[in-house]
Amino acid sequence: MTTTFEKIQAIIIDQLGKEEEEVLVTTKLKDELEADSLDLFQIMNDIEDEFEDFDVKIETDEGLETVQDLVDYVDNQIKANK
């Protein structure tokens, strides 16, 4: 079974052209991966598409600094929508 982290990691790697070892739970999206606003928008759209069965919606990138922040946000949305 693929974890939330693995799915989000794959989206980030695909969107930003990074290597797997560059995208860890502690990795900062803007500072370390150099993701700009457009990159973040696309990553969040792709995450919403990936988790559409769970009705995941990401309204803002506020407070979402690390990969772990994204994973926690998505996991919380999944739990809330069960």
C-alpha cells in the first residue's frame, strides 16, 4: 500500500524534477526545493486530483512549509471526510 507521503513525494518529484532523496518529510518546499507560487499551486492541484476519492481540498499554502506539513494536512482531511 502506498502511503500518503509516497504519493505526495511522487507528485513533488514529477512537478519539480527533483530526485527522490531530495524530497524527504523534513524538506522545505520553498527554501530547499525552490518551489515558487506556481509550482505550489500545481502540486496542490495534483494532490487534490490524487486524493479526490477522499474529497481532499487544499485552500491555501499558508502554514504548509514542509513535505510533512502537506502529508499531515492531507491525512487530516481524509480523516475528517470519512
